[in-house]
Amino acid sequence: MTTKLTVKRFRIRRPDPVEPLQPRAAATPDAMLFEPPDDGFGDQSFVSPAAAAGTAVASGSAAAETAPGTDLDAIRREGLTGRQLRLARRLAQKHDMPATSDFDAVRLLRKAGIDPFQRTNLLELVSGGSGGGDVPPQLPGRSVAKVPPGDGVQLPQTLKPIQVPSTEVRAEQNHAADIMRIQRDLARRRRRKSALLVARLLFFVGLPTLLTGFYYYMVATPLYATKAEFVIQQSANPSSPAAGLGGLLQGSPMATSQDSITVQGYLQSRDAMLRLDSDKGFRAHFSDPTIDPIQRLTPGATLEAAYKAYTRNIHIAYDPTEGIIKMEVIAADPQKSVEFSRALIGYAEEQVDHLTQRLREDQMKGADDSYKNAEREMLASQRRVVELQEKFKVLSSEVEVQLITAQITQLETQLTTDKLSLQQMESNATPNKARMDPLKRRITAMEDEIAALRSKLTEAGTGGESLAVVQSELLVAQADVQTRQLLLAQSLQAMETARIEANRQVRYLSVSVNPIAPDEASYPRAFENTVVALLIFGGIYLMISMTAAILREQVSA
């Protein structure tokens, strides 16, 4: 990993421009713009002849030329930063220019045709300073030079200062050193974390996987699996054709899916395990000392432990699309696995017979009860009709109504004839009174009789209920008798049908794949189980590490 170098920024804001000083009235062209401060040596000069000549030439050219950018006032108005002025002073010292100030150094460099702020000049300054020069840095307003040879004035020698790298170079070097130290620290931390990660993976994933593989390859007992398949079929009903939805489902796997699921549940129940243990010795087989300790049952194992071993070694699956029940029986001995498989198939067949037997018995019992109830109700309704006939002394209400109606009709006819005869007699001028009085008495008697007969039909008299009430009760009782007779006939037919259905088998268990003893062990699958164990341990470690990282981040936040 590389980290980009960052440049430190110093004084990014330009300073306020300095107002130029007013020139002196008595200044001469050769005079300096700024009066140098007193250095304590009077008028003695320590500048070399070459430097003095350069100074004279520079001052003469400054007076003769006033080009843009070479005037001190103009340089001050440029607003140069302190860093730029220091670089210009150092560059002037490198070229042996007697600059009295930073602005004078800029002016002298520009007079000499050197741009003090050009990048190449700055790089040469840095590279030249590191090589060691003879010109020491000068302070503003003070010139320090080497004492020329042969000079009679003995003054203290200016010691050559130690050339140290500039602050920028040192900052860059320190920055690079810090980056390298950070990179080394990061690399060291990465190596340490990688080593810790590898150690954790080896301890939490590799070691358990190695132990699991050792168990499956070296310790686990080889187990033999016997597979069998059977289907529960439904017999067709030849007596009555199937109709409706039952006819659509007849012969399909859905027609016996409920029975298949019931059989599957029974074979996976504790009841089947207890029967297999009592018949074939299931517990004794898996308690054999030759079986490895993980799969072996202890001699005094509880029912739950034995049932766990049963569900681990007996696999029952039902395919609803085909209606086939698939069974896999695992045992330490191939012959024992075949024996267990055949015993379970026998249990399934008994369960199917038991289910259909219960169904047939229920159907027969229901049909018999329905027939007896219908017969009892029919007898009760017949007794009700007889009681009504004895009560009203009427054998048949319809016959009684017909007789009374016939009498009324006959009397009505006779009454009409007598009335016509009476009218004929009364039409005579001298009617025979001896003949008319008996005729009138007979007409009156017949009218009374007709009224009595009519009242007997609709009105209750001293003799009992009216004929209308008697007829209605008799008709209701007779209709009830007819209904009970019809129900009795239907119940008798249903009972006969149930008897026929009970005498034949309704469900059949057909074995499509017979159990055969295997010649090679099917379990354990060492390589597959080891890979699965590796994935499981890796997933557990990943979840725990992610959870710990999330919790650590939350706590640190």
C-alpha cells in the first residue's frame, strides 16, 4: 500500500502590501535606497573587491535603468510572501550577490536575468545547498564575507555554518519516513492478524473437521441400507359405477393418499418401534458392542433414546405425485436390515387391513342400525293408523265421505222432485190440501236430513269428531306409513350393499420393490460427511466472527 505525499501549506494568504517610503531629497544616484544599520565596525568594509565591484555595477545599473519589476517600490507592491522572499535571498547568496534586503535580492536577481521564483532555479538551490557551499546565509541588512588573503586587518573569522537541509526537505523526508514506518507497521499488523486468523481457523474449523474425518474414516461402524417400495391400491366397485368427483379420483394416487399418509405415520411411530423390538430385537441389535459408541445404544437405554435410534435408522418417505411409499432400513448387518424391512412391510399391510376393516364394520353397523330404525318407525306409523280407525270407528275416511256424499246427492234429487210436485199442486185453482200437507212434511224432512248429513261432514257432533278431521288425521297417518315403508326399503337395500362391500377387500398393499440384502456398506459416507462438517464449522465460525465484529464496532462507536 502506498500513501500519497501531502504538501504542507504555509501562509496561504498573501500579506498586505507595504506602502513605499518617500525618497530623500538629497539622495544621489549612487546612494543606497536604504541606509544599512550600524554593525559596530564603523566604516570598515569586509566585502571582497569582486563583490564591491559587483555592487558598484549593480547600483550604477539600478540608477540607469528603471525597468518594470526591478524597482524596490514595485517589488514591495507585488505582495510577495515571506517564503518567496527567503528563497530569493538564498538564491542571491548562491550567486554571490550582495543583497542588503530580501526585496533587494529579488531586484538583483531580476537584474541578472534570473527568475527567483522559477521551479528549476528553486530545485537547483535545494540541490546546491545540500552539496555544501562556501557562501553562508546572510541576514537582512548585514553582509558577511570571507576575509581576502593578504588583508592586514585581523578580524574574527566567520565560521562556516553547518549546512542543514531546508525545512521543506526535512519535512518531506520526515513525511516519507513516517509513511514507511506506517507501512511497515501495517504490514506487521497484517502478518500478525493473518497468523491469528490462520490459527483461529485451524483451531475452530480445521481441528473439528479433522476429528470428524477421523471418526468417519477410522471409528464409524459400516452400516447397510435395504430399500423397499410399496403402494396402497384401491379396488374398483363393480356394483355401482363411480360418479362425480369420486369417479375422477378413482385409480389416482390421490384416492389413497390419506391411507398412505396414515401408514407412513404408523411406521414412524413408537408403536411400530415397540412391535419391531418385541418381534425382531431392534434394541438388542443396536446395543451390540461391535457398534461404535456414538451409534450404539446403552444396555439400559430409555424409550426415547431407542426411538431416536429408530428414527435415525428407519426412513419412511411418501411421494404424493406417484402415491408410492419408499422405505430405507439401516442396520449393522445386511440380513438384519432385510429382516427389519420385511417386518415393517407386514406391519403396514396389517394396518391397511385394519383401516379397511374398521371402515367396513362401520358401514355394516350403520346400515343395520338404519334398517332397524326404519322398520321400527314403520310399525309405529301403522299402529297409529289402526288407533285412529278404532277411535273414529271409520275404516277409511274416503269411503265414509263417498257414502255421505251419495246420500246427500240422492236426497237432493228427491227433494227437487217433491218441490216441483208441490209447485204444480199450488198452481191449481182449487189445490188438494190433503195431498199437499204430506208433501210439504216430506220436503221439510228431506231438508233436515240433508242438513244433518252436511253437518256430519264438517261439524263435530255428539257422536265425536267431524269427518273432515277424521279424514285429515287418517290421511297423515297413512302418508307416514307410506314414507316409512319407502325408507325401510332403502335401508334394506343399503344394508345388502354394505354386506356385499364388507365381504370383499377394499384396500391392497402391493410391494413394487422387494427388500434385498446389500453386499456393500452404504454408510457412513466419509468424504461427503467430512465436507459437510467443514462447511458447517466454517459457517458457525463466520457467523460468530461477524457477530463479534458488529458488537465490537457498536461498543467502540
